[in-house]
Amino acid sequence: MKTDLFSTDLIKELQKPEYGGVRAEFTEMVFPRNVLIFQADDHADLVFIVKKGRVRVYLAFEDKEFSLAILKQGDIYSTHTRAFVSTLDDTVLLAMPTAKFHRFMTAYPVFSRTVTGVLGELLKQSFSIIDSLVFKDVTQRLVEFLLYEARSHGCPEEGGIRLAVDLTMEQLAAVVGSSRQTVSTLINEMVKAGVVVKRGRGEFLLPKLELLKDFPHGSAIPRALPACLRRPRNNRKMSGS
């Protein structure tokens, strides 16, 4: 999953003189870190832009959570979806009622095209996540997340690519749609296999992206996956067959 969905920073866009009227109509909302700010059945009908911090947009069913996006400064979202929104950091949002926002989009066509592009990226990401959850196991999802982050934000240095993942293990597990225990076990397996070097909390060295891409099949150290991560066999006889 990508953690930087959008290339357009709407906070910077709003600083342009032509958007002065739009900027003045937003209400600032301040939240501490790690709190739920909007629920799936929330009656709030707002469009918000992240001014500071990060928020996670996710779906929840019983005890499972599936992240749709991690929004950062300049990203936009609407509360009238069936998703939950929680803060990852101390966060400041600029919010506006949806109906009023629609009127401003009509009055400012350039701003409207920017917002439409941003929301289109979110829809595209949602379908990518659905595809990943249905057709890929947690190992593949974790590998793809680390590869994307390394290619987008990694710092090349002697011995590989340094990657700082600004997420706790619980948050990383939520991003790839798994449990903390499973993701922690997978990271440890990657370390043992030599495809990842753990340097500190949330900081890794990836010696070769090719090794990570082929994990677990191309690992430097041959080994079997632990029982909790193996795919279930399909050769059991069904009752009544």
C-alpha cells in the first residue's frame, strides 16, 4: 500500500491569492494523536484537508481493519463514506460542510480539477487494496509495502537502502491488513533471511531490493515459514465427498 497517495498539496494550493475566499471558509479542528475522529455511521457531512499531522482512513469489520489511506499534509477526504478516520499524530484539519464545498468547487474550476484528481487517486488506491486483500497473502502485501517505501523514500547508502518507516508495528499491521504478531514474525523472518537489517525502531537497511522482492523464495538463508504463516492446504476431503 502507498502511504503518499497524492502529489498535490492542497494546503499550498490554498495559499494562492485566488483561493483567499475559499481559505477563509474552512474551520480548523485540532485532535491529539491516536484517537478516532470520524466513524462509519457518523452524521458529520464534512470535507476536510489535513493541515498538520497524519490520519488513517480504514474499514473495520468485527475484529479486522483494512487501511485505505494514510493522509498527510495537503490531502483531502470526506466524512460521508463508510470508513473510519483516526489520527496517527497530533493533527490539525481544515473542515467545511460538503454542500458549501461543492459551491466553491463550482466557483473555482481550477481548484475543482485539483480536488477531482486527488479523489480519483483515492478511488484507484481503494481498488488496489481490494485486489491485494483478495489475491495476495500478507507476505506479499508486506513486501510490496516495503518495496514501495524504499523506492519512494529510501536513502541509498553503502550496503543498501536505508528506510525509515514512521509507523508502529500495530500501525504497519493495519496498513497491510494483518495482525501485529504476524507482521512482527514476518519482519523477524526477513531479518533472519538477510533481506532486511533492523537498525532501530522503524528503521531498516535493505541490502538488495531483489532479495526482498523474491522473499521468501529468494532469501539468502533457506528456511521454512513458521506454521502460523503457511498457506492452508487444499487437499483435505470435504465432508460428504
